[in-house]
Amino acid sequence: MKSPLKEVKIPIKQELFCKYYTGLIWKCFGNGTISYMNAYECSYESAQANWPRMLGNDRIISMINDFLKVNLQKKEKKWKIEEHF
């Protein structure tokens, strides 16, 4: 099966933010502040002020969408396996 991930080049910390934000790493799905804190190792206040601008970056949005597709595919595969039991 071909990977749905596109070749999007972004800095590693931005990629980490995307992984945290989409739940690929740790359980902070959709929580921008916690995702930013983990990716950038910064204070709560700094994360709260800075994470919204991440969603203004087209490359980050593209990567988030790709990671969400991967998550969905994993869940669909898991659901199919569970249906057999």
C-alpha cells in the first residue's frame, strides 16, 4: 500500500508539533498548547501565545492532514481486525 504522506519538508520541531497535534505521538490530539510545549520544550505561556500561528502555515496544515489520514487508516485497519473477533 502506498503511503499517503507527501514529501513535505518542514523543520523537525514543526513536524513534532504536527505529530503531537494529531495524536501520532502521545495523546494530545487537537491540543495546540500541549503539542507546542512538547515539540518546542517551552513554557505553557509561550506555547499558548505561539501555537495558533502554526495553523497559519500551509506546510504544517498539509502535514497535519497527512498525519490525520495515517491515523484514520490505522483505525480502519484495527476496526476490520476487531470485526473478525
